[in-house]
Amino acid sequence: MKFRLSLFAIAILSISALSAQETFRVMFYNCENFFDIRHDSLKNDEDFLPNSTHFWTFGRYKEKQRNLAKVITAVGGWETPALVGLCEVENDSVIYALTRFSPLKELNYRYVMTNSPDRRGIDVVLLYQRDQFKLISSVSHRIYLERPTRDILHVTGKVSNGDTLDVFVCHFPSRLGGENETNELRATVAKELRKQADSIRSVRANSSIVIMGDFNDYPTNESLISVLGAKLPTDSTASYVNLMLPLVSKRNIGSHKFESEWGILDQLIVSRNLLNSSRIKTKTVVGNIFNADFLLEEDLRFGGKRPHRTYEGFKYVGGFSDHLPVWVDLEINP
């Protein structure tokens, strides 16, 4: 009888422990040109105005807004994503409207974002659920290059068990002009990102860091694997782990498609502490690419599927983005 009672007590304790765990979903999405319809005289936004070559009207802007809300909700599934990193966002007004006047308003997100010197005016954003992430601070790190680029957004907050989580949201310089010709630009941004992340680890040895973004480089490129030092989960010497790196060897998997080749430009990187911490850790050592059918269309030129984007050249097709979202679940323990 005592033995049966002991087993019952263990079972109750186990169930209680499991119920105390919280799933904390983190996602990143390149929105692809989330612009309003007003001209900013300080920015090169002429392509996205009602009288532009793209004929960017209020109706198209509202459809883009609804599509973005649909993607975020779909990635959450039964659980609302706790953190949502976004890039290619024009300004504060489009994010305010997204969080207050779209279907996303029911999810009650708050946000912080950069105000970068990028010539097109695009920025990075972090949406957060206040009941899962208590904002402490946010800082934009300016990168000084030969051509203006996006700031790195660094956000610090506390999760439900009181632990501190540091989050970086990035959008590295593009490959416009050639991969080799622009490689040094991305390496410079990666160097600054490594400096800021290392400074956190120097203060808190067991710090929990999540780095997300469109890096305009693949996981095996120099800026990520050499400069940032984001390596495989199996590399015990690495301070940072690229959760997307294990997917590189898989065929026809990626967050972006260039001609016939899928590649992973959008990535989730974590400090090694998040792989084995008892209080906050990744549920898996591999990230996820959200490739729901509604985000894809037939690739009539190269075969297979491709992301269903907003424009095909100058032709409006009313899709979502030329990128797919990436996500990972963290586990929060008391």
C-alpha cells in the first residue's frame, strides 16, 4: 500500500513539474517591404507610393498588414509567439497599426524598433508578449559602413521565472553588387554583433542570448561561422550555436529561394547556455522553417515551390514575402 502511495505521489509531482514548464516561442520573419503609402522625404521610399511603379495603394497596404498578421498567428499555432522579430519594416506607424488595427490586435503585442539610417528607411522590430517577457531595456547599435545599413536591435527582458533573456534582431547588408564585393560589409556587422554579445557574457557567464535575423549570408559563410563564431550544436567549443546550421545539408529546405536553389538566410542563433540550462533552454537543437502551403506557390520557371511574395517584379500578386519565417521553442522552468 505504501509503495502504491509513493508511486502516486511521484506521478503527481511529475505532472506538477510538467505543468509548471512554459513554452516560449520565438520567431523571425523578413516581411519583404512592409511600407506605408506616405512619402518620407528623407528616405528612398518612392517605389511604394500610390503613384509609383508598384502602384502601392492603401488597399494593398492593408492586405499586406492582414497577411503579416495571418503569418504570425499561424506560426504560433495554439500558442501565441512570445517574441516576434521582423525586418524590412518602414517605420513605427506600420507596426503601431499592425498591433492595434489588424487581426493581431487581439494578441496584445507591444514592440520596440530601430530608427536606422538605411537609405530605404527599413528597420528591424521586436514584438513581445508582456505577460511572457517583461521589458527591461532596448538599445540600437549603429553600424558605420561605406553605405548606411540597419542598426542592430538589442532588447533585454525577464521571462516568467525571473531569468534575464537578451535578444538581438539583425538585418545584415544585402548582396547587392555581388557576394564577394559586399562580404566585408556583413563581416563588419557580425564583428559588432559578436562584440555586443560577448560583453553580455563577460558580465553574466551563464547568460541566455537569442540572436535572430536575415543575415544575407548562409550559415556556413564567413560572417556567421568565422566572425560571429556561430557553429553546430555538437561543437562544444563554440560560444554560440546556429540552430539552422544542421539544416544546411538537407535538400530543398530553406527560408529563401534564389532561382532553383533554396538557402537559409534567416537564422536563429543562441548562446550555448541555452542548450543545457535547467531554467531556460531550447526544446530542440535545430530550428524550424515555417513552410505552410499558403506561404508557397508553384515555381513555373525552376520547378517545385517558391515563397508566395507580394510582387513579381512590378506585378502585384498579393502574397506574403519572398522569405519564410523561422522559429524555435524555448522551455521556461521554475
